[in-house]
Amino acid sequence: MKVTERIMMIPTRMGPVGLGMIGPKVARLWLPGMASKALESAMRQWAPEGDQGAPPKNLARRITAYFEEESVEFDDPVDLSPLSEFDQLILTTLKENVGRGQVITYSQLATMAGKPGAARAVGRAMAKNPVPLIIPCHRVERADGAMGGFSAPGGIEQKRAMLHMEGAYP
């Protein structure tokens, strides 16, 4: 039986968030920063035959609450199957160990995942994260305290805003 992708938009005060589900797992999440039409196009590119539907109510409520600066946790199951074993390890380690309001360096995350010396590869794994927010790649920064990259719409300013909402930075 083929599992069909489902796509949906969740309105937030910062703009629409796109969500792509495969079965009960979150497979894609697009952060705010794209116009609705551009977001819809990106979602259709990810799932050309995907069904549009309503997001899981509890997840939609938490995403909306996050952008209202409420403290919420994202323990939702994710589908990382398209990624390499290394990328899955790094992203899973991040999700399980770095909470709201915390930041970690690329090097610290590499060591935490049992891959010391792989800071650059950790950075590449962050760029491939298909579910930012649920796997909080915005919480990873450079060893010198600089933000590092952020490939989501809004780039570094979006990363800084998210960390500020979480209380990691004044």
C-alpha cells in the first residue's frame, strides 16, 4: 500500500508555516517567510500528488503557540529516511538533547553524537534538516559565538528571532 504525502498550511503571526506529512510522520516543515503562493508551490514541488488536508490539531496548535512565543515542545515523529545515516544521527542527537532556549556549537554536537572532529559535516547536516523547528537546527551556532548559517527563509535574522523568542538571546 502506497503512503500518500499530505500537505497543509498553518497560519501564524509571522506568516504561514508549511507542513508535509507521510503517514503519521512529519516529513517536511517550511518556516514562515514565504508568501502563500510561493509556499504552496514549494509544497507542491515536494508532493506533486499529495493530498491537501488539515494538520494534526495538536501539532498545529503548538506551531501557532511557538510563534506566539509560548513555551512548547515538539516530540512529533519525523521521517528522516531520505537522509544519510550520519545526517539522521546528527539530527536525532540534536532533537533529543538540545532544548528550548539552549544553544550548542557544531563541534559540541559532533562530539555529543560520537563524531568528534566532524563540525563541518554537522553544519552540512543542519542545512539538510527537512523539519526545522521540530528538529531545532536554529539552536546550533559556530564555536566563536557567531550565528552560523541558516537556510530557511529569512536566513540569519529568522534564526536570531527564533532564538530570541526562546529566550536564548536578549
